[in-house]
Amino acid sequence: MKPEHNTPPAVTRRDFLRAGLRGAAIAGLGGVAGLVAGRSTAEHLVWQLDPQQCTRCGLCATSCVLEQSAVKCVHTYAMCGYCELCTGYFEPDPIDLNTGAENQVCPTGAIIRKFVEDPYYEYTIDETLCIGCAKCVDGCQRFGNGSLYLQVRHDRCVNCNDCAIARVCPADAFRRVPASQPYLLKQTH
Amino acid sequence: MSRASFSQRRNPAPTAIPTNRWPASLWNQNGLRWLVFAVVIGGFLILQSAWAEQRFPPPDFQSGHVLPTTTTPSARALVWQYVDVAVLMIALALASWFALKLRSRKAMIGLSLFSLAYFGFYREGCICAIGAPQNVALALFDSTYTLPATALAFFLLPLVTALFYGRSFCAGVCPHGAIQDLVLIKPVTVPRWLEQALGIVPYAFLGLGLLFAATGSGFLICRWDPFVPIFRLSGHLTILLTGAAFLVTALFVGRPYCRFLCPYGALLKLASQVSRWRVRITPDHCTQCKLCEKACPFGAIRAPAPPPPPATELRAERNRFLILLVLLPGLILLGGWAGSKFAMAAAGINPEVNLAERHLAAQAAESLPPLSKPDQQALARAQRTESELLPAALAVRRRLGFGGWILGGLFGGFLGARLMGFSLWVRRTDWEPDAGDCVACARCFRSCPQELLRLGLTPPELPHASPAPSGEPPPG
Ligand code: SF4
Ligand code: SF4
Ligand code: SF4
Ligand code: SF4
């Protein structure tokens, strides 16, 4: 800026202009920050899907950015009828009411069926196998108590700024929720 | 209406099943099997109450069986979000210090590696400053969105730093920059005109990202980020391939994403153009030896420009400048028009508009009985009615068009200003990095013999030049 190297640089017109613009930029950023500060939260937000809105379309299994979707099936046990003929577990028209893969709705065999007492069976989800395809959810919702449903699992979800499932979910079931209450669980009434 | 359900038609107990959640898949092949199944258990259903979710009352176990609880693994604790911000602040301070004071490329490489590991592979690219302007834009225009304080911090801190110390964020903090910078092995020189032309793309991308974020249509900058899928080692094939293509390009073209796409880099470029202190190649004074000429792989080093010739010889420049000045309003209008047209055409990115468009298309193509096409179900799935949806979608379109005018106009004006800039005579006495283009990577320092002198390394036969007094403040 100054041709003479050894003299301390005087304030040139360009420096002055830059300082002015810098001041304006700081004021602008401050203004933006002030405007949004009222709408900001110290909390973090995470994605969750509302099971009441979910239409079990199956996109959760395929749209997540993770290889293994962060959405898994969860179970509100208190709502479950512990049915012997679980419509979330068995294919319609099962050949037999046993754990044979050909009888199961779940494509990965992620549901564990355990005898409790006559005639009740307990169904738990093995999350390492579940791919979040909602097939069991569909069966349970249509013909059962609706105690199986999908949730974003926060030990898996990487919390994308732009959730890849939210943008394709046909039921608009995804929304941002506070990280301190990251689940929208179904409750018994 | 068209949502008349399976149960109402075939099932003896219509009230037993909620009628509003029956998707079209009922009528595909699977549906037939369900039909048989439904008849089998239909008998049970008759006996149940009308309330769907208690068709089978939960049992009273005689054996005292204890119900398992539904697990709820928690999200990453809040304190870690604050740790991220603290790490960002420290890294920004270090990068500024490394570039301006310590002048050490080695230290900068170390910091880049750390940032790549932490913000890149450990934090998996989210949260990141590049996407943060969208969160801020959404918060500005959508009162139902609450902006996490960490996102605001990630938006502000690198920009404020750039206003004082230049693009320290790009130098050693941004994981996207780091991954491109570290794989650069054989930089080729991008011709200046091409660099100039491609250099305006980031501004267009920024405008697009902000527009679609502000209208609640989604975060395009995140959606099309080529590196985050690499950090996660997972993602959809197209975006993974795009990331790989960028990385391969980055072997030969220095930081292609930074220079020709990054929207946050565009903001940082503007900010660092007025920064208080800036990177200089030489630690003290430039001897015009030209040794640094090719040192920058990002084409940021500018040759000294002689003082302007007498005004009479600048006729052509002045005329061009004046013509552009006259054309400027036209450019702004043109930009606004193009922006709004483009935004309207791309409005389908917005889920609401998309739904409305699909609905209208399905209506237009109506020939089969209702419920036959999945597209026609979209509305029912979204649990919206037509009279709700269409005005909402129209409003979004209108906002997109309006925003397109504003941002397109800004872009047109910006373009005009850049063109006018070519006619301005900027005097430069030394070899210097361009304040905006320089990412402060600290590569060029050691090409300067003065720097080698300062470090006590023998310069390649350079006669004069006295050693610098040490401890000089960062040059301004
Ligand atoms: S994408 Fe939406 S509707 Fe489909 S399964 Fe997931 S939450 Fe349910
Ligand atoms: S059917 Fe699908 S959602 Fe249900 S447990 Fe199996 S994989 Fe998970
Ligand atoms: S935020 Fe990302 S990781 Fe989580 S469910 Fe959505 S797409 Fe999957
Ligand atoms: S230009 Fe963008 S991608 Fe490159 S280092 Fe800067 S912020 Fe990161």
C-alpha cells in the first residue's frame, strides 16, 4: 500500500474505507445476531418422527444417509396385547404360528418372539437387525394395538442439518424436537 | 371421499379400525393377503371397542411378568455442543496466530489434520459453518423455528475472525478445506479468466441456499455437500461419487470446492476483503524477486501493479466503467428477473409446493377410480385438505418469486460491481496475496528469501536485504 517500506504506514484512503466497511459488516452481523437471538435456544434440536402421523411408507429404511437407517422400530409394551397371533410379527395367512422366517413379516427377522404365559407372547425388537422398514408397524397399526412404531434412535442418528428422511416423508411426520426430549413415544391412555 | 377405507367396504366392524390411515398399498398384491388375514381376525374385531389402539386389552399376567421398558438412548449431550464451539474458537485463534504471527505451514498442517479429524471424521461434518447461514436465514423468516445457539456461533465466529484476521477458518479449521488442502499433490494453474468466471458461482449458490432455507424449503447447501458423506463414510451413491470426484480434482486443482462452490467461503471472502490484518508473503519487505510468483496453488498471489498512467491515457477504462455504471440498473433488473424465474421453476423443491404440484397433476390425469394411484394419496397421507394446501403452496411460490427478485437483483448488482472493478486501477507495490482469495494456508511464505533469512536458513544467493527486526506486529 505504501511505497516506502521503512516508514510506518500512514492511514491511506483505502485503509479508511476498509475500516468503515468493516464497521458496517460488524454492525450488520450484530444486527442479524440480535434479530435471531430472540428466537434462539441454548438447547440443541434433533430430528424425530411423530408416530401418529407416520403412514408406514417404508422410506425411513431407504432414505437415511446412514447405511443402516437411524430409524428403528420401538415398542410401547404397556400398549401391547401380547397376542399369540401378532399381526406385526406374522405374515397374513401364516403357514404356522412359529418363528419360521417364512411366517414372519419382518424381512430381517429382527423381532424376537418370547412365550410369557398362556396365551401371551412378548415381542421385542433387535435393533441391530431392524432396518426401520415399518412392515411390522403397518401390521400392528392395522390389526393390532399399534404398540409398534418407528422412532429416530439418537444413539445412531448423526443429526443432519437437513434430515434426508424428513425431506421425503410423505406424511410430514418429521420435525425438530429439543434434544432433552428427543422421543415422541406412544403412551397408554 | 377417496380415503374410504378397506374396512368400511369389506369388514363387518367398520368402527373398529381408524379410517384415516389406510394407504393405497392395500390394493396392491400384498393387500389381497391382508384381506384374507383381515377376514380371519375380523371376528375378534367385532368384539372390540371402537377405539382402535386398544383392540386387544393388555393382559394381566398371572406369572407376575414385568413389562420391559422402551429404551430411549439420548442424543449427544448439550455440553458437547458447547465443547464444539470452544474447539472452534481455539482453532480459529490458533489458525490466525499460525498464519499471521508464527508464519508456519507445518503448524497449519497440524491444525488442519486436527480439524479434519475432529470436525470432519469425529463430528461427521455436522455441525458446520458452511450450512449455518441457512439456519440463520430460516430463523430470520420462520418464527416457529428456534435456532440453536451453537449454529449461531458457528455462523458468526469464523466471519468475525475473517473481519480481523482473514480467512483463518479456511486455513486450518474447516474440515472441507482441510481435506482438499491435504490431498493437493500437483497443483495446476487455473487460467485467470476461468478463475474469475467460476469464482462467481459460490455467490449464486449462497443466494440459492439462503432463498430456499428462508422459505422453509430445505437446506440445499447441506443436501449437496460433497464431503460430509465422505466424513460419514456413508451416503447415497450419487453424492458419494460427487465427493470422490471433488477429491480427485483436488489432487491437481487446489481446493476446487472452496474456490468454485463454497457459499460460506463466498461470505468469508467478502469479510476478509476488509480485514484488519492480513497475510503477507514477506515478513518484512518485498524485494520484487518474483520467487513467490507461482507459490500459491489457489491462484491468490497478485503481481505489483504500477502507478496508473496519466488520466488522459485511461480513456478506454473510464468509458467502460461509465457504460457499466449506466447498465448497472439493467443488470440488477435482469438478475432479479432471472432469479425469480429460476426460483419459481425450482419451487418444487419445497415439500408443500411439491405436494400441491403432485396433487394437481394427479387431478389433471384423473381417469381411474380414486385411490388407485399412490400420487393421489399424497394429500391424504399428509393429512391436508386441498383448500388448505393450495393457498399455502401458492404463498410459498410467491415468497420464492419475491426472494428470487431480491437475491437475483443483488447478484446482478454484484456482477456489475465486479465487472466495473476490472476498470479500476488498484496500485500494488509488492507481491501480495489477494485479500479475498487467500485462504491463509501459509504455503507461500517459504518461497520468499526474506522469510528464509528471518528463519536463519540460507537464502539461495541473495545479496542485499537486511534481517528484519523481530517481533513486528502483524503487518496491516
Ligand atoms: S418416511 Fe414418514 S411415513 Fe414413511 S415410514 Fe418414515 S415416518 Fe413413516
Ligand atoms: S419389520 Fe421392519 S421395522 Fe419392523 S422390526 Fe423388522 S426391520 Fe424393523
Ligand atoms: S437426521 Fe440424518 S441420520 Fe438422522 S434419521 Fe435423518 S437422515 Fe438419518
Ligand atoms: S472456502 Fe468453504 S469449504 Fe473451503 S475452507 Fe473455506 S469454508 Fe471451508
